[in-house]
Amino acid sequence: MTDRLELLDYVVFFETEPEWTHAEGWYYGARFATLRGDDRVVATVAPDDMEFAVEWWQGDLLRLRFSSVMAHTWHIESAGGREVLRVAFNDERIKFCELQLRPHVRVEWSMTWG
């Protein structure tokens, strides 16, 4: 688990260079587009603005799209051949969001009644 992710951590996780979405630098917004067979995942991370967004496409079919705010903790967890970007939020009702790209694409979003 990583304490504070740097740009290189995201580049390694997404296996691609980002497109910067903010003039002040990547920490205010970086968009990564990753291909895995028919799957295309486009993720925007903005740790300083506390924003996280994901689109998951299979071919021309949109499978998932979400945009979230108040993301305050970003970790990459690796175990048993799988790697997960885990995001926690500044809202006690949202437990976490996980984005996995390897060995296959998986998204998990967990909330509680708080």
C-alpha cells in the first residue's frame, strides 16, 4: 500500500501516459485511457480537487460511468497478481471505490447507512 501516490504510480497502474486536464498540473486533474482487449477504461484522477471519475467501455457499449467528489485517500494495492486502485471518501456513508485493471477490469463501490 502506498501512502501518497505520485504521477508515476498512476502511470504504472494505468500503463499509459496521462492527458492533463488542468493548467495547474496533473494533481488537479489527469485523465488516463487504458485498453484491455475489448475493454477501455478512462479514469480521471484529481487528488487536489478530491475528484475521481471512471468510464468503462466494452467496444462501443458503455458499461459504467461515474463521477465522484470528496475523494481524500488514494492507494494502490497489489496482491496475488491483481492490482487495485482504492479510493476512500470524505463521507462516512461511502466506504470505498476500487478500480481493478489486471488481470481483468472490475469496479466495486461500497456504501453504508452511516
